[in-house]
Amino acid sequence: MTAPRALCDAASDTAHRVAELLSSPERVAGAARSAFAALPSEVPPPAWQPASLLLGHPGIALLHTRCARNDARYAATGHAHLAAAVAATSDAGPAAVGDLLLPARLHARAHGGYTRLLARSAEVHAAHVGARVARLVTRRQEHGPGLAYGDYDAISGLAGQARGLLAAADDGDERSARVLHDVLGFLVGMTHPVRPAEGDGSQVPGWWCAPDRYLLPRDRTEFPGGDLNVGVAHGICGPLALMSLAYRAGHRVPGIRDALCRMADWVVGVGRADDRGSQWPGLAHRPRDAVTAVDPGFCHGRAGILHIVGRMAAAGGSTELWAAADALARELVADFDARTPFGYRQVLPPSGTSRPAPHRVHHQGLLDGAAGIALALADYADARRGAAIEDTAGWDAAFLMS
């Protein structure tokens, strides 16, 4: 299928227009704080977290480093956001230091520098994750089975944190490699079946989430027996992706191959087919289909779907997938609004009868906001023109996609 040149140009142009709106770290921070503060009190607000890869300056730096491939002046802007992120880690604590690794590494590969920052960040990150693994091992020994999503997931758990360890280990950092192997060992153990003490004696997969560890009371009410999440963000597909990446890179621990098979077989087994293709169950209380149709973001909206479909189309050459990607890119380009602070607004799902309709909020970040949308559009345009996946990928390691 011939690449639609005008659409590719429009997607690239939109990505760079977003980068311009996000060019000043100080202006971005101020606009984000104002946008979130203006939300109604009944809306659980997103947070401005300046040191966060998913919500703050590090994710925005990824966009400018990406745009610097075509325009070198964006490199300085990426550095400015990284500097703002480094300054913010003093308040955010050691857990945030790992969020510097991906943007600093990608910036260094393209423009040099950051040797001391990468070395020190890898050291602090490895120590933090190593201590967390040790605590989880102790908890499992003392309390038996039952995890929380945040123990192992891709957003705030071991799967996401270990992606930084994997990158540092691949660059020769021995301490990161040792802690990565500890993480992999824990995740392998997590795939073995367990019997919850409060259950009926039946075995469940070891990543079973215990109801007493839910963060939201409504989850304890809706899932009194706990649950097993199949997703990437908070479910078993996060560890599955991380362990697959580690295995392919040569970081292997005893039992990892069997663990990968157990996870993959379970995911396949809980899927179902209908007239739309393969489907997997989600949480019943979040009307995501309706939100996805209007939300432009990466996590819950069309930018994430565009990136996945585009990667699949580039790998397999499917004309149907490229047509779907074209349609999504066309929608996202049309959604851009230069009158807004960041070009795009996140759509928050309804929450009960008090908020029957979605609420829109200006959002700057990689996960739900303008930076992630722009990166997806930039990658779509290059891939649609025929660029190899390895020439566009890198930033999506934040989502365990590379």
C-alpha cells in the first residue's frame, strides 16, 4: 500500500507543533498545575509529577530527543526538560531516579554526554529496586500468597522498574545486572500456582491479587475473592513483556523459559473470540470503550492503539492494518488544537451518577497526554514512509514495547 504522503507530513508536523507547545519546562509545569487545579472536586485529578517519566519532564524530554532527529535545535529543549527532572528528584526521592535512565540514555546516544548522570542514576535505581525485591520476598515468606498490582506491574511495579535495569545491564552495569536477575527470579517464582488461605482450596496463578491489598474500596467490594489482571499496565502481560525482553537479551535465570510459557498459555487461555476478533476481559466498572473512542492519549486512547497497530503493520506489511493506522492518525491530527496549552486534552471516564459524562483536562504527559500522542504520530509517519522499526523505536521502552 502506498504511503499517504500528505497524512505522513501532517502527522510529523503535528508532533513538532506539540513539541513547540511543550518547549518551556517552566511554562509546562505552570500550565499543568493550573489545569489540574481547575478540575471539579469530585474528579480524581491526574497529578503534575515533574520527576515522573509517565507524567512529567522525563517523558517530555523523550519527545524532544525524538524530534531532534529532524531538527537539532530540539536537543537543547530535551536537555532542559531533563535538567528540570533531575532537579525534581531531590523531592521525589530515589524511586524517581530510575525515570531518568531512558530519556538520558536516548539523549546520550544521539548527542553524547550524561555519563555521570547515567552511572549515578543506575546505581541509585539498582539499590532501590534491589531493596524492593527483598521486601517482597520477605512479605511472601511471612504472609503467603497475595500480591498487589503495584508489586509487579508496568506502571509502578517491578516490570516497569526492571526495564531500566535491563537497559543499564546491557550497557555493562554489573550491579544493575545482578538486581535484574533478582527481579527475574522473583517474577519466575510468581508464576507458580498458589492456594489462597481464604479461598476454597483451589489453585490460582501466583500473580493473584489479594482483595486486602486493593487501593480502591470499590475493588474490594466488586472482587471480594481477589482477581487476576490480564493487561499490560497492571496485569501479567507487563511481567511477560519484561521477561521476554530480558530473555531475548540473554539475561536468563533458572525457570524463566517455563515461566514465560505459563504466563503466555494463561493469557491465551482466558481470551475469547467474537466477531471483532480476539478479546480479553477487563474490569467491569470502567466504560473504556466509550472513552477510547474520544480520548486521544496513549494509555487509554487512540494514540496507544495507533502505535500498536503501526508497529504490527510495519512488521507484517498488512494493508488492512495500515489502513486502520491511517484512520487513527488522521483522527489524531484533526484533534490537535493549537489554542490549548498542550495541543490535546485527556478524557477522564465518567465516575458514577455524579459525573455521567467524561471530563476533559489539558494534559502534558507521556502516558495520558500530548507528549505520548506526539511520539505516536512521529513514529507512525516515519514507519509509514518505510523506516525500519529499529530506527523509530526506543522511547516506547517506557511501555515495555522495545
